[in-house]
Amino acid sequence: MTTVRWGILAPSKIAQKFVADLKLVKGAEIVAVGSRDKSRAEDFAKQFDIPKAYGSYLELVSDPKIDIVYISSIHPNHYAHSMMALEHGKGVLVEKPFAMNAREASEMVALARKKKLFLMEALWSRCHPAAVAMRQRIRDGAIGDIRVINASLGPIGSAPDRRSQQPELGGGVLLECGVYPLHFAQYMAPDLDDTSEVSAWSTIDDRNVDQATSMAIRTKSGIAAMLSASFGMGFASGLQSRAYVSGSTGWINVPRDIFWPKEFTLYRAGADPENFVSEAIGYGYTHEAEEVVRCLNEGLIESPYVTHEDSLTVMRLLDRIRGKIGLVYPADKQSSAA
């Protein structure tokens, strides 16, 4: 195995967890961290024993010793930072959401393919052993033909001054939480794509921040996906983070944490329930990082767990959902003016 050399773009809170897990991954070496604030980069480098700290993102992506850049900047910057890293010959693992809209996502994928560089949306949920096993059981016909997918995600709430409540920073429940049930459904349903029928409803406040969004999607084969995300749903509702996949001969229950599904139970008529449990290694980002290392060692530019088309499909669906609920991001206005 060839060692994959990593650069960390933006010393965010999620980057702290990711880097802690990255240190557990065989064949991964963290070379440098970059921030717009040199002191933040230096503090992060000291905390995780990283050799180099850069005071700009451009310096980071220009480092010839880096193979891939992990991007954990705020949502509206994912596109620009991914494009910058790709332009400088670096592979990219970019935090969800992949981009702010489908136009940005398409340009990112086009550049990665043109330069033959690795690009992946950091959907740790799709790399976890339980999620991989669940999809395989469904593909093997364990519950027959899929009929209905239900998935919901609702944290306790979000303080008004947090990034998730600021529209100019990509705030709102759709990109913060809604990506997970949507990705879950797209991962499990073989024909859930951007040709599917879409309906959506949302509660949008006077700052243009969506606080709760529900989505109904019907595929060409007739699979119905009923999805929801809400900042207000919380634990009191009992629907904070769970999913069901119902088929013609059985069903699968994911009782908790669909953003990182550690377990599921398979139910079939005339058979005992089958439980699958896979607990976390570290914070749970190790499987995602291991998949990136594997792909780079095999010369792949995308992962079969989170393909380019998967991310493009979800971004196109998100655009259609936003069209239904009347939600516009500043990035959309910039796109139309370009």
C-alpha cells in the first residue's frame, strides 16, 4: 500500500474529529493544515502533531507533498475550495453538502474527470459497514422489491447565532440535515434519481432559513420515499433519526442515527429478526478515510460507495426540492449573474 498524504483545509470542529480518526487509518499521513488564520492552523497542527501549518488555503493546495485535501470549510465555500484543490492537482474529499447547487457540483465533477483526480463527497454514512451491508442485503433481494422508504433526521435544535441559522453561510435544515435522509434513500433505492417525481413542503422563517422540510419522492418503478428533516423535531417526537425500508417480502428498521447507521434489523415473514451491529472506531470517520486510501491506491477517481453521479443526483434533487419550497441561496443568485 502506498501512503496517501493528506492536507486539511480549514481547522473546523468536524476536522478535529476527522483528523483524530485519520490517525487510526493505515496508509494515511497528515502532511499539513491550512487556515486563513495562521495562528489557528498552528494551534491545530500542534494539537494533532501535523508537520506544517499554512496561513492560506492556496499555500496548502500548492504543497507538492500533498496527494489529497480534506475540505471542511463552510458550505458556500465547498465549490471554490474544491475547484482550487483540483486545479492544483490534488484529490478532494469534501464535506457534505457536496456544493450549494447542481451547477457547482457539475463543474466540480467535470474538472475532477478532466484531470483524472479523485473526488468524493464526505458521506461517512454511506461508507459505514452497517450501511454497506444493508444495501447489499436489499440488492440480494432480502426484502423483495422495495415499496417504501421512510427516513427522518431532527436534532434537538439550533441556536440563532449558529452557522446553521445564517443563510449567507449555507444555513438551514435542508443542507444541514436533509442531505442525510435523501442520501439514505438514494443509496438504498436503485432507481431514485433526478427523473423521479418530487414534492416538498417547508417551514421557512423571515431570514429565509428553512427550519423543517418534508420531501416525497416517487421513482419510475413506483418506490415511494417519504423523507423529513427538522431543527424542531428533536428527541421529544421520537423521530430524531431513524429509517425504514419496506419491501414486498420484508422490511428493514434502522432505529437510530441514520447519519451514521450503526445497526439495523431485518424482518421477514416466517423468520426470526436478523440484527446487524457495527460499533464506531474512533468517532466513526475511519471507514470513510479508509475508502479514500483504498481508492487512491487503486487509481480510482471516485468511490463506488459515493459516486460522482450519486452526489450529482442528490444535488439535482435538492435543487428541485428548493424550487418546490421557494428556497434560494446567495450562491444561486451568483450563478445566475455569472
